Amino acid sequence: MISKILLFLILVPACVVAQAPFVSKVWVADNGDGTYKNPIINADYSDPDAIRVGSDFYMTASSFNAVPGLPILHSKDLVNWSIINHVFREQMPLDVFAKPQHGNGVWAPAIRFHAGDFYIFYPDPDYGIYMTKTRDPAGEWSKPVMVREGKGWIDPCPLWDDDGNAYLVHAYAGSRAGIKSILVVNKMSPDGTRLLDDGVIVFDGHDADSTVEGPKFYKINGYYYILAPAGGVATGWQLALRSKNIYGPYEKKVVLAQGKSSVNGPHQGALVDTPTGEWWFLHFQDKGPSGRVVHLQPAVWKNGFPVIGSDPDGDGTGAPVLRFKKPNVGKTYPIETPQDTDEFYSPKIGPQWQWHGNSRPEWAFPFPQKGVLRMNSVQLPDGYKNLLDLANLLLQKFPADEFTVTTKVALSPRFEGERFGFVVMGYDYSYLGVTNRQGKLYISQFTAKDADKGPAETESSPQLLSSKEFYLRVRVNKGAICTFTYSEDGVRFANIGEPFKAREGRWIGAKVGVFYNRPGKFNDAGSADIDWFRFHKEN
């Protein structure tokens, strides 16, 4: 601990740490030679949407039940991204999202810039469509306003027309609305706070483009364009629709499909241009436990439609590229990636971390004087079955297909049965649990299969720890096979339990993180000082 604080105070001032671009040790898309590789973000940013404002690009994505919610990422060149903010710290309705709502909450959002304001429209499929806005995407966003209540209204995207009128395109979720595979345009108040009519169908995908969803609205060179995926997340394709009239009729073109590439179901995303006049398309690919990762494809215009990716046969339907020349934005910018490793120097919890539901401050505090995150044990709720019942899981996305993550922890238990966990979380999950039993600490592996069905966890043979300070590690190999190890000196690591295959959650990839619980009520929680949480390649 002393060496870490000295390093912090003497060698690297806090302001430098805050401003230095973060570069992951497990996935970097920028090849450093003027090219990039896909995915540009090898982490679960489902349903990405992006815009350019001046020389800056901003991206948001679905966050479902996790909070803080609605991430804001920033880039200067469409390849190198960092997490700069989240729109909200609590999800509405507050009482509902105080408990985990797996797969609910924020579905596919749209981000736009209009008349000096940044807008995000996002759906909650159980409540309706919300809008929030700001002058500074890295600053505070307004409290979300309900634009239209309604079950199953999803994937909204606004368009402000040249004549001052405003519109909103959206889709429907069959699970809530009882209809799907259509796109509807509503007239909207210019301030974006309410819809002015019940809408007009502009596209019906039932015949050839089932499950059309995720529409994004543009007006380019006098044409209205709606870009929307169809065919389902895992195996679908990307449509472009265009019309001279906002209500249609719309011409249709499949502009991106898997083709002979390895990128399945290239799904919804964002069409953006650069200051130099190039066009690019961001979309996601569903990779199961690795999540819905973000790809960047070149786009060129041909016969009034964007051709996305590589189109060697010239039919206007592109296929995803895995390596390509970086976008020309007029300048060269430093390599940067979304944050993963955390040394816990900051007075704020890092933006890579999210809770499984609305959080309480006392669950975890930054403790910059010690250079740790102080996590306190939380009483398990009545009727507790397994970790899917808990909001106090502090997790982050898998940052690559293969990686190792190690954390150093000092535990101060105060209650019989308190348990600190280092977890790989999904519908199946497994974790290293350090449990206080009669004043001694024991470590074991706990696993739950099909956790959404409510099974109890299984436990491996517990091992006695001789120290309250220890190191926990998981190696994630190809196929999402996870191997857990632990150490008491940070040098020699011992295997524990059995290999575990990570599994995605509800609409999200697997996550990794920590928690601290206790089985009963007590007036002073045990604490865990998490010194660091590091991603690396080597074992």
C-alpha cells in the first residue's frame, strides 16, 4: 500500500492521471500503422448510436437495468474511444429499479444534436419513450421526460426537418405491444417533449424483413433515410430506406449483410460523416458471452444508397471488414480505449463500473487517501436465492474475448457469514467467495447454473486463508472458459474449483466484478478495501 501511495503522490500527479488517455492491455483496435481492426470496441455496447458535432464524435448504447445508465463515449477519429459520462445515476421508476430488472430498462437509444443541445431519446419497453438533453455531453443531463407512455414502444429516433417540423420514428416490441416488424413515424413537438399524433406506418417488414427494428432517421441531400436492421440480432442484415416524403413510400435496399465474413448479424447502428467528407457506419455483432461488440465499417454512396463494408461484386450490399484504413478526420490522435483496469485513485468510481440496479452510496466509497475502493457488506434480502436477486453487484463488461483479471483485496469482516465475492456474472455465474466463518477466512468457488430459474449455488471445498489480504484472479480463455486462482502473496497462485464456461445475461454479455454481502442485520458492516482491479494478458 505504501509503495502505491508514493507512486500516486510523488511520481504521477492526479491531474495527469485523469487526463492521460487510457489504453487497455487486452484489446486495442488502433493498429498504430494507419489501420484499425474490428471490433473497435470489443465490449458489450449493444445498439450503439453516434453523431459527429464539429470534430467530436459521441456514442451511446443500451444499458438495460445497469446503473449508472446510458453511457456516453467520446472519440476524435471513430476508432479510439473513451467513456466520459453516463446520463443518469438512478433509473426511473426508482422503486422498480431498486431491484434488478434483467433485460428491462434502457433499450436502444438515439443521440442527436439540434439547435445547440444534445438529445437522447430512449425507450423503456414497459413504460414508454423518454427524452433527456444537455449542452455538454460530459456534464449533467436533464431529468428524463416521458415523451409518450406505452408498452412496447421501442427504438425511437428524432428528426428535425428543414421547415421546423419535428418527427420521431420508432418500432414495436411484440413481447409488450403485441405487434412488431413495422416502423412508425409520429409528428413531434419541436422541443422534443411530446408526440402530436398516433403515427403513420412507413415500413412493414413482415414479408421479407421480419423483426425490423432499431430505426435511425436522417435527411441527406433532400432525401429522408431510415436505416434499420431486420432478421434478428444473431443472423440479420441492415436495411436502408429512402424517400422524398417523410411518410413514404420508401425504397428499400439491403446495404450490409454477413456475406462470407465471420461477422454474424451485422446489426443496428449509426451512419456518420467525418469533417473531410467520408462516411462510416457503426454497428454491433452479438458474440454471446462477450456481448454485443461494436464494429466500424466504411460507407460509400452508390445510386442514392450507402454501401457499407466491402462490396467486391458491386451489387450494393456490403459485408463487414475486419481490418481497414482508419477514417480520415484531418488529424492523427493518440491511441485510447474504453477504461477497464482501475487503480482506485479517483474520488469517483470509474465510469467502467455499473451496479445491477439503483445503488446506495454506502455500498462502496472511493477512499483516495488509501488508494482503494472501500466496499461494505450488504444484508441479503428476504427470500434471497442467488446473485441475480441482488443490485449490489459492482460489475464491468468483458473487454476482450480472452484476458486475465486480478484484484488485490484487504478484508475486515465484522459479522459471521459475511462473504466477499469476485464474480463472472451471467445467467450462469461463478465466483471466488471469501467467507468469514468463526473468525477465520475461507475461500471457495461458488457456481450457479441457470440462475434465472432460482437454483441455489454449489460450493467447492473451502480452503483456509492465513491472511486478511489476498489476490483473486480469473483467466478467461477462448470459448469463455474461466479458470479461477488465488494467492496470498501475489506471486504464487493456486487453482481452486473447476473451470467454468461464462454465459451471457438477458440481452447483455457476461460481466466481471465484485460484491460483499452478509446474511443478517448488523449495525456495522464489514469492509473490503479493493486496492486495484487489473486486466492483463498473461496468467
